[in-house]
Amino acid sequence: MLIRRLIFDAIECQCRIGAYDHERLGPQRVVIDIELELSAETEPGRDHLDDTLNYDLVRDTVLQIAQSQHFDLQETLARALFDSLADMPSVTGLRVRTAKPDAYADCRQVAYELDSRASACPVDP
């Protein structure tokens, strides 16, 4: 079985996120990873942008949602991203991962992930 996957690795943006008072003082750096599993229709028969899922649409959607409001929780941000991206044409599976790299000085990042990809949920034979 051939799996078609579109991957956005480490989209970095400033996001108003956090439940604590000090987090509400201004935006924080958030890093977002997106993996979309796509149906066969997204594999273009010709070399033309209209025949596949447009990268700009995915990236612009991620940034628009991440910067649209204050999120108290990463979980809420990840779910908003997941729900919107899952509705895109030809998306058959999806992984959304949000990370706050500046949350703790002694930790590279704190992340939250949602994953509906078939490859993430193997079926026993």
C-alpha cells in the first residue's frame, strides 16, 4: 500500500497561549508540526498545482488559526488545527503536534499531539 504524506516540519509562529498570568503578558513562540495523509486523488497526473493539495492553503490555515485568538491550552490549539485540517479535501489521516519550546529552561519543549493516521494505528493481522 502506497501512503501519500504531506509534511510541514516546525512551522514557527508567535501565539497568544498559556493559562498562567505571566503567559498572558504577550505572545509566545510555538512550533507546529503537521503530517497529512492524502488520498490517491492528490497524486497529480500532470505537473500542475491544481491537481494536488496546495501547500499555501495548509500553511496559511495553520498560521491563521494559531494567531486568531488566545488559547489557554496547547490541547485546545491542537484540536482547532486538527479539526480544520481534517476537513480539507483528500485528507485521510492527520497528525498535529504543537510545542512550546520556551516553557521551561530545563526542557527542550513541551508538546501535545493528536494523530489519526492509519500508520499510527497499526491493525493486528
